[in-house]
Amino acid sequence: MKNKQTLWVDNVTRQTTLINQGRVANTFWARFKGLMGVPHLAPGEGLLITASNGIHTHFMVIPIDVFYVNAEDVVMDIDVAMAPWRIGRPRRGVRYVIEAPVGTVARTGSTVGDKLRLLGQLEMTMQRSMD
């Protein structure tokens, strides 16, 4: 997966890293496309979709772990191993969604209620796209 911006997401509660080489989808088309056509996600790769409270996996060829996160960077819900060609129901109170490789939830021990930290250029990008 090619990176246009540095995405680094730590799970502060579990003291683990979810994403250390990812990208941000902060435009309409980037959010719509998401991970369509991506053949593989390695551990540490991922996509943060701004201004989103739900996702779809249409035209995707890989399952993903999905984190639904509120404005305070708290995980509100998780879909483990969401298969291609599914629609995730919108979650109330969610501000952004993180799509990660299958196994990320298990590897990091992440659960609902965990606090995340977004690092690097992402913080400025998130602020601009959500205001």
C-alpha cells in the first residue's frame, strides 16, 4: 500500500501500536475508494477514514479488522475480520474509522473503550478534514 501521509496509531490503553505505516482517506473519493483493490495488508499497515461512522467492503478482496472511533479517540466498536462485500452499520458517536489487517485486534488486545493516540502529520490532517 502506497503512503501519501504518515499514519501512526497507538493504543494507549494496551500500550501497543495498531498502525505504523498507513495512510489517511480525507477526501470524498479517497474515503469511497478506501482499500478497494488492495491485495494485501501487512501488519502495521492500515487506513484511517475521516468523517465516517460506517464503512463498506465492496470491491475489496481481503477481510479487515475495523475500529470505530469517537472524537475523543476512544474505540466505540470493532468488527473483527469483516469480509469483502459487506456493509458495516453506521455507529452513533463515531467520528472516524480505522481499517487494519485481520489479526490487528488479536495482536494488540484491543477492545471497546480503549484510548487511541494519533501521531505525526495525521493530527493536522484530521483536524482540517473534520472541522
